[in-house]
Amino acid sequence: MSKFEIRVDESYVSFKNINCFENACEVIDNMLRVLEEPKNMNIYWKKIIPMIPKAYYDRDPKSDTKEELLYLVCSNSFYLIELFEKAEDEQAINALEKCEQECC
């Protein structure tokens, strides 16, 4: 292996072939789905939902030039994992773990 090759086990080396916008969308998809259950909703999530950028709803990464969606997910990952674990939602947990590992 040459010194310029990127090893698979090295984190945060390259975002090549990683779609962080789509990873963040998947987390928000799961968050909104989990929050449809009234027992999971609280004042915190009621304040977070309006912070979801328009780019998410448009599914347009080009309009999210400041990467607000990814920032929203990464900066709330602690609360998101708590929400997903409380809901016992493996799909949501896996989506968040993937986004955190690849992009946050």
C-alpha cells in the first residue's frame, strides 16, 4: 500500500462517495416518523422541527450550501439517539449511527 492510499479503517479521511446530505435526510425522516407518536413528542422536539431547513423538504442538497441539515443532525445526535433508543427503533438508530460515523 502506498503512503497516499486511504485505508478503509481510517475515519474522517475522505468524504468521497459519501452523501452526507442524504444521510442527514434519512435521520430526519426517521426522527419525524418517531415523533408522529405523541408519547415521543415534547417541547424540545417542537422547537427543533421548525429548524429543519427548506433544503430537506425540497430534497435539494444544492440549496443547503451551509450544510444546515447536517449541522442540525450532528449537533443534536445525543438527543436523537436518546429519542430513538427510547422508541426502540432500530432503523432510526442505524441511520443515525451511519450519519455520525460517516459525516459528523
